Amino acid sequence: MAKKRQKLSLHKIEIDDNTLEPTIVEVSAEHEDMAESASGAAAAQSPGDTGEQKQPSLEEVHNEGKQIVMNKLFGINEKEAVSRRQKIFKKAFTALFVVLVAGVLAFTFYHDFFSGTHEAPKPGELAAILSESWFYILFALLSLFLCFLLKGSKLSLMCRAATKKWHFKTCMETAVVGHYYNYVTPLAVGGQPFEIYHLATHGVSGGVAASLPIATFSLNQFAFVILGIFSLIAYHLNLFGTSQTLLSVFPTTFTVLAIIGLVCCLLMPSLVLLFSMLPKIGQKLVTWVIKIGEKLRIVKNPEETTQKTIKSVQHNAQCLKQLASSPLVFTISFLISFGEQLALCSIAYFTLRFFGFDIPNVNGFVEWLQIVQLCLILYAAISFIPTPGNSGAADLSFYVLFSTGVTFAGGAFTAMILWRFLSFYSFIIIGFIFTTLKRKADKKRAALADKEEHAFLSAPNDGGAGESGENDK
């Protein structure tokens, strides 16, 4: 007897060309084609089978659905997604990335331990410093926790305004997922599609799921740029009474790089605002920029690129308009975005304090302001470095800061490693553990639901037959 074909549902996110409203739709036909091709391939590879068609596993279906989401959002052609040239480029980039990071770590390690810039700590001196300031590492961990909490709370608040439900647990999970994929992709822009997918598959409607991550990303960019500009002004005017030792940390090159980084970070939010207020001028600007890129041989397929760019910016503008329709929610979300940036910079400050950094005759709050402004300048200066987490540039630039704040040999390198772990690798580790466990839990839940459905369909319907017989009588 032939085995009954299992019915599996598959969904994707589609964005309407007119209303720009993302919705979740079922793609049963595409799934059937996938199932048939999978079973056909299995039959071709195993000619000795009994003829039963192998159905795709639930994990394969979920992965296929996730790929459809990625393709739909970014216009990726599945046939062109993986090419030989891309594989070669990926391997070369990975090798260059590893060599760069290893070289920076080797240089900073040698310079800190063996250059003679600082004296080695005397016996018991390091232990005395750490015993007096050990609790600062707890504040650094608290700042790390705030990065997750603030982002999850902001998503939950915006979700409450859009759906009348908080979805706090789902939004906190989305914050973890977003941070994870942001930090494993260059320029910290890879998390939004996965945030959309997680929200859409865990109870948040398609339109809201696609809007929230885009809106939070835009608010974060605005907050970062505003704080960066203020930090540059405060640094050069010395508004916080920063000592000459700290003022001399950064050469003019850092200021120039910070300005370039802030301009790059401001491009997309500026386009979004321009499309919100003056859409016709925004379209002309995008078309003009892409034409220049075509003449410089930077942009291929200018017409297609123009359409995709305009559609993406219009969608982002629509998301911000929906958020701005509630001024109170918009204001609170914007303030939370400032808090996220300050929490991330606070990790560096508390790491310095853990290693004995202290400015004489300066209270703790002003000291925090001085270090945070320097951290924001550094983050702006390395923001356009196309490596995951700005690796290499971040290690080297923050080592310069720590070498000024930590006065014993080996302390700056150790402080930089600890800061890098808390502000970068911990997001990856936490995100990897969470996504792995969540994937297993979802797979187990889907298998259990499938088993219960199969048991229900295969159960004999005697009660229905008897009842029908009574009615006939």
C-alpha cells in the first residue's frame, strides 16, 4: 500500500509593490516542486529502493523557507546565489581576515609586553589592583545585558503599538538573533532578515514583522550619528575637561576617519527621511548616484539596481512613518536607541576601571563621559571597515585607548582582549547557543505536532459511523 503523502506547510514574506506592505503567504506549489525534486533525486541515487518517495525533512523545509525569505528580501536569484567566483572570493576574504586579525593581535601583544613602554607590574601589584576593582567587571557584564534588554524592550514596545500585544519573549529572542547575525556579517547589517524571519514565525504578523527590524535599525543609525557628532565636538572643544594624556590619544587621522564613518552611516537614514518628505527628489537622487556608479564601473545593471534601491528605501520610509504615527512610542524608542549605544561604549569604560584606570580629581560620571566620547569616535572611525565586527581595526584602535589608560606592561593587551570578548565575541557565543537550542526546540515541536496530526488522521472514525447509523434509523 502506498504511503500517504505528508502535507507540509511553507510560507514566505512578500512585499506588495503598491502598498509596500509585507505579508506572510503560503507557497504550497513551490513546496510540492521541492518535494518532488527531492524525492526524484533520491530515487535516481538509489535505484534499488522499493519505490517509496522520500519526503523532505522538517528541517529542510524550514531551511528552504528561510532561504525564500532571504531571496525575496534582497532579490537574490537562487541559481546565482552560489558561484565559483563567490566561493573563491569568500575563501580569499576569510584567509585575509584571519591573517589581518592574527597580525594585529601579534603586534599589540609584542608591543605591550616587550616594547618597554610600561614597566612590568611588581609582585602582588596586579593582584592588589584587581582585588580593589573586581566589581567593575560586573558592571561590564551588566552593560552587555543592557544591550540585549534595551533592544528587546524597544522591539516589544513598537510591537505593542502595532499589534496591541507586547510579545516580550519573542522580541527578546529576536534581539539575540539580530545581534548574532549582525556580528557575524560585515558592516553589522546581516541581522535584519533573520529578525524578520524570527518575528514572522513566532506569532507576529507579516507586516509588523518586516517593519520593526527596519525601524529599529534606522533609529540606531540616527542615534549613533548624533552621538558621534556630539562626541567629536566635545572632544575638540574639550567640554568634559579631558586630560591632555587622553586628548593626545587620537591623531588627526582618527578624526578624519570618524567623519567619513559618520557620513557613511548617515547615508541610508538620510535617504529614508528624504523619501518620507520629498519622494520625487529622493528618486532622482538615487538615480543620479547609481548613474555615477555605472560610469565608474562600480554598478552593474543600473536600471535593476535603481528599482531595488528605491523600493528598499521606500519600504524603510514606510516603516518609519508607521512608527512616527505614535509620537510617544517613537520618542521612547529613540531614547532607548541612545541607551543601546551608551551601554555598548560602557563596556570599554568598565573594562578600563577593572584594570585600575582612574583619573585623579575627576568624579566617576565625568570620567565615564570622557571615555564614552572617545569610544564613540573610535566606533565611528572603524564603522566602514568591511570585516565582521570591524575586526582588526577595532582591536588596534581600542588598544591605543587602553594603552593610555592602563599603565603596566601587558595590561593594555589583556584589557583589549577582555573588552573584545565582552563587546563582540560574547554576542556571537550567546547567539550561537540560543539559535542552536531554539532550532532544536522548534524541530522537536514540529515533529511532535506532525506525529499528533498523523495519529489523528490514521485513527478509526467509529464514533462518526455509529452516529451516522443512528441518524439513518
